[in-house]
Amino acid sequence: AGVGGGTGRPGRGSGVQCGEGGMCAGAGQARGRKGRRNHIREGATQFYERMLWDSEQGCFAREYLESRGLHEEICRAFRLGYAPGGPTLTKRAAGEGFTRDELLAAGLANRRGNDYFGRRLLFPLADARGAVRGFQARKLHDDDALQAKYVNSPESDVFKKGDLLYGLDTSRIAIAKQDRGIVVEGNTDVLALRQAGFEPVVASMGTALTERQLRELNRLTKRLFLCFDADAAGQEATLRGMELAVSQGFDVKIVTLPKGTDPADDPAAFE
């Protein structure tokens, strides 16, 4: 299977004729470009998954997940992957007919012609319907050229980190059914809690809640529990998220944890 989602080379959107409804070439071509970018992001997700589970290069990432107590079943359910780096993905995508500009627009390549992510564990970031919009990449190696612990896909018209809540696509039913949403800080907190059977949880991915994230939650519940890290940055994010949520009519409670701990440390006791 290749990068293009396992369905072969995607077709180019036509939409070149104007009809009675005012459809014109520009709009049709824009839909075609968007469709190809969606197709390549899905294909890239599948490629990264295979690299994590089926390649020797993914061994270190698999060992890291095991050290965090995250089992293969939950990691596969959330479609975690491994980016090998270099031009690995870029070359494969180019061989399937995707252009350099398309790879750049999809946030999968840099201007030097290499993969945007290299030698990192990848968390696909999906919208509420489960469509992959971007990725968050965690540092695994001390000699990583990018010193930041986490690196996200570049912001674009498709990927805006502040629009997304990690895990919302798979927790929507539980949040609505239980009439409560628990917001934690990190992706691994979501994985650990879900692995322990705790379902109505999402992550804000290290930042305070945004209006767009609250809008998504508002469709499901008005009861929020915020549980960010106990350090100064976490407390500040908790306060800002609480104030914004209360101003929008949410019933907000704060879950406090001992300093230096997070929900993933004891997920079975989190309830």
C-alpha cells in the first residue's frame, strides 16, 4: 500500500463547468485540491502506522510506548505512527503522483524536500468526524535537531490546532451519554485513561481551551472537568480555560492532582 490511502492514485477534481447553480472552475478545482490533500493525509497516517508496527525503525518508538504502559491495542485504536525522517514519505508520495506543492500544503514535507516530521512518534489529530487534519510529533531521541518536545503540523486552512480536541472523535458518544466532558492536557493522558476504561475524555494538547474547542463540546454537554498539570503553566491554562468556559455557560469543575503527577500516572484511580 502506498501513501495515497491505499486506493491508488487519486483523481483530480474536475468541476470545470459552470452550471445553473453557479458552480465554476475555481470552486471545483479548490474542492479537488482539498480532496487530494485529505487523501494524502489519510495515506500518510496509514504509512506512519505501518512504520511504527511493521518496521525495524519503529522499534524505539514501540519501546517508548511500552515504557509508558500504553498497550498496542489502544495505540492502534488511536492510529499512532512513526515518522522515519529523511525523504521517505516524500519520495513515496511523489511516486504516486503527488506534487511537492501538495506535500507542502498538506504539512507533510518541508521546502528542502524532506519529510516534515523525522524520527518522532506521531499522534494523528482528527476532527470531530475522524478525518485526520494534522499531526503532533513527540521527540524520542536526544540528538533530535528540533529540540521541542512536541512539534505540530504547520498551521493552514485545514489544520488549526485551536480548532481540535484530541480524542473527541472517539469520545463524543460517551461525553453525550454521561453528560460530562473531562479535559486533560496531553495526548498520552487520553490514551492511558481510555485504556483504563475511562471514556469521556479529550485533550487540549498543552494549551488553554479555545472558543472553537468549547463550541465542539457545547454540542455534547455543558458539564466540564478540567485537569491540567499542577505546575505553573498548567494552573494558568486551567484558569484561562475555566474563565472562558464559565463565560459561555458551562458548569466547570477543577480536578486537582498532586504536584508532579498527571492523570496517566494512576488512570484506574482517576474516577
